Amino acid sequence: MNFISTRGQAKPCLPSEAILKGIASDGGLFVPESWPVIKIDPKWSKLKFSEFASLILSYFFQDDPLQKYLPEICAKAFHFPIPLKKISADTSVLELFHGPTNAFKDFGARFLALATEKLPQRNSKKRLVLVATSGDTGGAVASAFFENTQIPVVILYPKNKVSKRQEMQLTTWGPTVRAIAVNGSFDDCQSLVKQCLVADWAQKDFEFISANSINIGRLLPQMTYFCYASLLYLQQHQKSASFIVPSGNLGNSAALLWAQKLGFPIRKAIFAHNANRAVVDFFETEKWTPHKTIATLANAMDVGNPSNFERIQNLYPKLEDLKVLANSVSVTDDDIKATIQSGKSKWKEIWCPHTATAVQYRETQKDSNYVIVATAHPAKFETIVEPLIQSEVPLPENLKLILSKRPVSIEIDPDIKELKKNLIGL
Ligand SMILES: *Cc1c(COP(=O)(O)O)cnc(C)c1O
């Protein structure tokens, strides 16, 4: 199946090419040219998740060189549990944080890494993953490429602006993963990446793999867990659920709308945002007004200008059509705190600050049948969560292991010449 650009000016291409390109040549985002007609069998909920994911993805990779590798890639990529946990008669939590770095980004990053590894080199350039991160993305991408490929990774992160535990997930991998602490902000890191991608010297030596959430190599596998969970919920309750997704750059939200579009039993898609309200304002006013990013307790969702909005608009150009199938909400830091604080008594759960936005929405709704999407393990954000619940968050094994390693990072000023020096020898 071909993928086309949301801006309509790029040549259609197969998904494997879209994965290597990251962004379309006209600056748009890749979307499927048409929607496959899938005859959904409710019994698919009995499959292992990795088998199910491979089955759904095979509709999108028809005629693609990756098609024959999908069962192998999915089995390797998704080797961890993905529980749909019942927390009340009609509410379940889809826990997406049991992968190597304890956030949902492991799903997309691992699929992307394994897919890239299978695609033959088209030139003599050195493949390189260059990624700017404000926290979770860098860790997931580093872990995925380190464990599954020979491709080196360079991570740029703002010095002293990621949590201690997030920093350990960036800096403890070994020589093929270079962690660079930039004396500046996340925007400085992103700007360095952009400068590098267009620099002649870099173009000459490297084929860059884009590992951010606009890559369909991350989005397509994310779509499959929503398909799967919707069938599991239906099987358990004989009713379809609405899904509430903690949202930032709208990657997961777009993936959820795609799952719904394929005909899976998803009543409504709810995008739960923090104080960054661009999407919520759009639902209210029909005007798209991106703003400067506001820092919140749910920092992985601090996005003032979400990139994947372009995909949502492409799918539903009319707001009235989107509103039938989706809704959005903005949750304040005070509400995030209150939701974490009352989590144990209300639900017997410890929530991470991101997941708390979705839980807060559930708590304000009177109707039934919801799936709360839990995007990260609370132990990653212990400095926020522990004072609120007045107890320690138990550490998952993966995190325990990473915290026992020795961190190595290089410090640079936000200057492209300094970045260039640090790409030598990769
Ligand atoms: C990245 C992230 C989000 C936001 O996901 P998007 O796909 O960017 O909307 C939410 N929660 C956590 C924990 C994240 O790491």
C-alpha cells in the first residue's frame, strides 16, 4: 500500500520508504493513501499481541519489502506484557509502560529500529539516528536501536532539564549511543538537529533516520494496540469503550483515530491535554492557534504546536465530523496533583502525571465504558508522585537495572560546530 503526504505534493511511496524518509519531501506527514477494508474477527482478541499486530500491519505493508518480516519484527519488538486491567465495573486501564524504558514510546521505537535494520542500505552513507529529546523519546529510541541494531544513536537533551531517572535512561547504553547534554533548552537541541539535517557536511556522510513521532514506523504499531484493546474490552463487556489518551504531540491520538477508522469498536477518542490547549481551543473555536510551550507536571505532553494535528485534519477536514468521533480536554497541574493524590483511595492505583490527565477526565464523566490509556510508569516521575502519595513508588525491574549503571555524557554549548566534532568516529 502506498503512503501519501498530507500536503499532497510528494510522490506516493511504500511504507518502508516513508519510514526511511521520516517526513515527506513537501514537508507534509505521510498518511495511508486509502484505508484497507478489514473484516474484523472478535476472536482476534485471543491472539498474542505480537501476532495480532503483525496481522493488522500486514494490510498496510502489502507489496512492501518489510511485509515478509512483520511476524519476526513484531515478535521481537513486543516481547513485554500489554495488560488491559479492570479497575472498576466499566473502566479499564491499558498499561503501555511495561517495555524496556517504561513508557509507551517503546512500542514505536522498537518497531522502527527493527524495521530499519531489515531495510537494505541504498547508498554508502552511514546510517545515524539523531534525536532531540525532552525526556522519554530519547531513552526509548536509544534502548530500541542499541538492543536491536548496529545503527548508532546521538541524543541531544537539555542539561539539567530532564529528570534524574530519565537522564540515566539516556546515558547508560555504551559507545554506540552518544548522549549529549546541551547547555540550553529543548528548543536549542531541536534547532541543532534541524541545522545538522540540512548541513552539507552532514548530508555527505550520513543517512539520518528520523525517530520522532511523525515517523509512520512509530505510528502504525501504536495504532495496533488500540485495535487490540478495543477487541479485548468488547469481549469482556459486550460493549465498546471510549478511549482517553494523554496527548502532547498527538501521535497516540492520531493512531487511535486510525484504529477507529479501520472499524475497530472504539466509541469515542478523547484527547486529554495538560495546560497546553491548542487542540482544546480548536475543538471550541475551530481556529488552530499553536502557542509557545507551557511547562507542566506532565512534561512529555508539553507541546504548544503538536505536529500530528496535520494528520488529524487530513483524516477529518471538517470539525463537525471530528466531533462525532472525538473530543478533547485540558487538565491543570492542580487537577493532576489531586488525581494522583486520590488515586490509591479511588482506584487503588498510582498514576504518573501524564496518565492522571486521562483519569481526571474519567472521573468527571457520568456515562460508562471507558479505557484509560496509561502512557508511563509512575516510578519515572517519582519526584512528583512520591510527595503526593506520601510513599515510595516501587521500582520496575528495567528501571532498577538502568539505575545501577554508570552514566556517560558529553557536554556541549548549543553550537553546530561542537555537535559536528562529536559526530566524528561514529
Ligand atoms: C510522549 C508522551 C505522551 C504524549 O504522546 P503524544 O503521542 O506525543 O501525544 C504522553 N505521555 C507520556 C508518558 C509520553 O512519554
